[in-house]
Amino acid sequence: MYSYKIANPFVVGKYVSEDFFCDRADETAFLKKQVDNGRNTAIIAPRRLGKTGLIQHFFAQPEIAKRYQTIFIDIYATNSLSEFVYLLGNSIYKEIKPLHKKWTERFFGTIKSLRPGFKLDAATGEPVFDIGLGSIEQPQTTIDEIFDYLEAADKPCIVAIDEFQQITNYAENNIEALLRTKIQQCKQTLFIFSGSRRHLMNQMFNSPSKPFYQSVITTDLKPLDKVVYTAFAKKLFADYGKTISEELLKQVYDDYEGVTWYMQMIMNELFALTEKGDNCKLESYPIALKNVIQTQESSYKDTLSNISAKQKPVLFAIAKEGEATNVTSAKFLKDNGLSSSSSVQSALKGLLEKDIITRTENGYRVYDYFFAEWLVWNY
Ligand SMILES: Nc1ncnc2c1ncn2[C@@H]1O[C@H](COP(=O)(O)OP(=O)(O)O)[C@@H](O)[C@H]1O
Ligand SMILES: [Mg+2]
């Protein structure tokens, strides 16, 4: 059945194998088609929907793994070209290191500016890459060398850059143009860009004044299909000698609007709460939710401590309403003890920028469903 069994089949935060991965067959075929035709792709979807998972699943396809060298970087936490270069250099090195000694030799032969970081471990004689961010003195030179390396590799490379919109925040201001030029010059290296900030991603790829304008095929990732996800979850329970009620599965899907991470977190806990031979029913849901939220509590406190005193009441009011419409109406202000619609507007702006809240069709909601629940419980 499975190539191997893991303790809890609802995996969160990493890719194990297709056995524990739900669907995405069309999306995987779509990526393959683009790659087969030498096209670069951009995937746009809100956070936690499954962009990273899809890319990892795509890279794990035997035809892809065989034909390409695949590299994945998440640049969410980077703020400058040096950090970008550091992350990319490091990821390439990690990919090639286990392969062959001659590859590491070629790596440092081409990427000369990183060579000072190359050392042999005194005890084992194994090469180690001991380079800190500070040793990237000339990021532009290093990036040229990295691209030279990629282009000369034995196998063509696919480089996936997650949270790509982050480059628009870099300290230097010509980064989009610089990367666009480098990428355009590539003959055998392909790129997959993904990002969760729709507005920024669209601006990068779809506005005529931007360097990346129309340079890639863009696609929106949609939530997993309800019928497909519930069947997937049911099967995983069954494979481990457990069952789960259909009603509960549908409820979980609806509560998180099919957003993968939230569903997987809850399913993981529901699975843990169910003994072998038992049926998991609706009663278990509040317990699972409480347990999951407890594991996140310290990060919620941290988030809250970074929200200004003026933004907090607006955030609490939105959390309380679930979906808040008419946030500047007299009623909303009065019900929530808010002073003026202009102060609400500026609080909304700040909360949106920090991804604490998000726009819905008719108003606003707290971005993170679990955080929203935690706020309702505590404030
Ligand atoms: N198709 C899938 N089946 C099962 N789990 C998935 C699937 N796609 C993503 N996940 C899981 O859901 C969580 C969120 O997905 P992720 O790919 O990190 O989202 P994003 O990159 O869009 O923020 C991760 O823990 C991941 O393991
Ligand atoms: Mg991601």
C-alpha cells in the first residue's frame, strides 16, 4: 500500500510522499506542460493554500526528478539582494553536495566569490560550506556566477522561488530589472515563482511598466475540491483502521473554506484523538480546535504584541463579527466603541499591510482562522 507508514498521515509543514498528498493532479500536469515547453511560471494564491506543497509534489514526480536538478528557496524572510544570493547559493550547494564530489568542485570553481567559505572538515575530510551572510561582499558578482553555474550544470535546473513578491521590498531598488535580465538570458534554467500577495504579484507580472511584464505564465491556485478532499481524508482514516463522519469532514472543509493548512491541522488532531477501530464524530471537533489553537498560542501573543493600541480594538471588532461589513458605519463604530471612521480606516490599512486581516467580497476578516477564534475566546 504505502511505501512506508507514518504515525499520523495528516502531514503538516513538509512533503512526505504522494500517499499523503491530496490531488493537485491538474496543477502538476500544468506545471509539467510549462516546463516541457521551456516556460517560466508564476503561481499566485493566499498563504497556506498549498503553493509550496504543489511545487514539492511537482519536484517529486519521477520524470521531473530524473530530468532536472530542482532547487527551492523561500525568500519570505529576506530583505536584500545579499540575503537572496546567500539563500540561493546555499540551497544549490545543499542539493548538489550529496551527489558527487566533482559537482562541489565545479560549484566552487564557477562561483569563485563563495570559495572562501569552502572548507574541508578537519575530522572527516568532507567539504563544508561555511559561509555567513556577511561574506557576500559583492552580491551582483555572486549572482552572475550562480547563474553561470546553473546554465552549465549537467542537468537543466528548475529554480522555484517562493514568496517572490518579497523582492519588491528589497533595500536596493533595481532588483526586479536585474533578476529579469538574468532570467531572460537563461537557456536551460527554468523558474517557478510563487507568491501570496496577489496585488504585488499581479503588479510585477501584469503591469506594462514592470520588468517581469508578461514574462511568465501566471496561474491562480484554487482550494482543493471539497469532494476530493473529504474522500482523501476518509481514506487515510480507513487505511489506519479508523473512520470519520462525513458530516464532520464537510464542516471542517466549510469552516476553513477549503484552505489546506487549516484543514490538515484539524484533521491531524482529529486523527490523533481517534482510537483505532473508533469512529470520529462531530463532538471531537471543538476539542481538536482547542488543542490546535493551544499549540499556536505563543505566536498569537507575539502577533498581538506587535499591533498598535489603535489597531487592536478594530481587530477585536472584526474578529467578533467573523466577517465585518460596513466597518465605517455608525452602527459598527458604536457597537464596538470605536471613535471615528477615519481612525478605523487607518487601523484597517495597517492591519492589511501586516496580513493580519484580509479583504473579503463584502468586507474584512481576520486572515488566520485560528487566530480569529483565539481572539474571540480571549477578548
Ligand atoms: N495537496 C495537499 N495535500 C495535503 N496537504 C497539503 C497539500 N498541499 C499543501 N499541504 C499542506 O498544507 C500546508 C500548507 O501548504 P503550503 O504548501 O505550505 O501553502 P503555501 O505555500 O500556499 O502557503 C502545508 O503544511 C502542506 O504540507
Ligand atoms: Mg509557501
